[in-house]
Amino acid sequence: MKRLQKVIAESGYASRRKAEDLITSGKVYVNGELVTKLGTKVEANDNITVEGILLQKEDKVYYLLKKLRSVVTTRSDDKERKTVVDLIDTNKRIYPVGRLDYDTTGILLLTNDGDLANILMHPKNEVVKKYIVKLNKSFAIADYHRLKNGIKIDDRKCIPTRLKIKKNDHAKDISIVEISIIEGRNHIIKRLFLELGYLVDKLTRVEYGFLNLGNLQSGEYKPLTIKEVKRLYEYKNNN
């Protein structure tokens, strides 16, 4: 027997965290009976209905996408904007792992594997994300050292695992900075630099854990290999 939220996540319907919300909000039925208690265990042959949809077991799929600008990181959008899911040619119910802002580009994982999504998004598993940031003015050395030592956002300090100034053009008054963080809070990169008085003109995530963009062009994607998926699962085993 397995916990109900785990089964929902494994079906690809939602992440485990979202599955828990669906259960407690009264949107899940098992064999026709409403279940609202987290931790309820179910058998493999039980019929599970979520939001009126009977769950079907499906094979797990994993994609690495190079997100474009002006595409939203969600399954659907009430403003009818193009979503990252629209870019993937699959009939599986996939969803993005974490988020990238509307105007942020770069590496994004999409899957129907709720367990892996939870592993990758949980702070304790320390998955490092690397970004290239173009700032609206040259980056002062004093601010470099402030950021390297950590900036407090919402009473919690964020300390980069790596920080490097790739370009500092004083004549054009712009700079390009490479920053790696474990953090996953919304708009965290923009907020870090804003705290120092800088605006982010362009932001690209170039690495997610050990994965990088390779030769992918904007809007292109590729399936992950079995070896890559196993390595992603190891983030849980290593912590």
C-alpha cells in the first residue's frame, strides 16, 4: 500500500505538495468515497478520482527545455499566454519543476514525476542553479563582496555558492555577473541585486544541478537519459 498523495504524484497529475492540497480541499475520492486525511493509504487497484478525473498510471517522462522570453512557467494561463508545457510535444500531463519568470530564459525541467520534482525543489537537497545576469550598470566591487557574503531577503540570508564578474563595462555602464545559488524563492535573483541598487536587464539560467543547456536553442528541448534521471534522484541520497 502507498500513501494517497504519493500515488497522485506518481500518476503525473500533480506534485506531491499539490496533491496534498487537493486532498485536504476535498477534491479526491477513493473508490467513490471522499478522502481528506493526509497519509491515507491505498491499494494498487483502487480507483482514485481527482477533480472528477479518474487517475491512470502512465510512464514517467523527463524533458530539459531552453525556455524563451514571454513564455509562462505553468501548465495553463488565464491570460491565454503561451506556456512552457505548450512547447513540449507530448500527450503526458507534465508540469515544470520550479519556476522561471516570464522574462527569464534558460534551463527548465518538465516531468510527470512528482517524487523527483519534490526532491529537486526541496532546499535540503541543495540543488545548485547557475544564472548569467546582465545588470543595468557596472557592478561595484564593494557590492560584489556584499553579495558574496550573503544578502538578507525577508529576514533570511541568501549566500551564493559561486559569484563571478564576467564583464564590467564602465564606459557603457553595464555588467554581466555569473551567480550560483541553492535558493528557489520567487524572483530571488532580481531581489538580491535590487537590494544592492541594481536592476536585472537580462536573466538566463544556464545550469540546473549537473545539467546544462548544451547546444539547445531557445524553445528547443530534449528528453533526459535514464542515467541523467538516476543522477537527479541521487540529490536525495546525498543529503
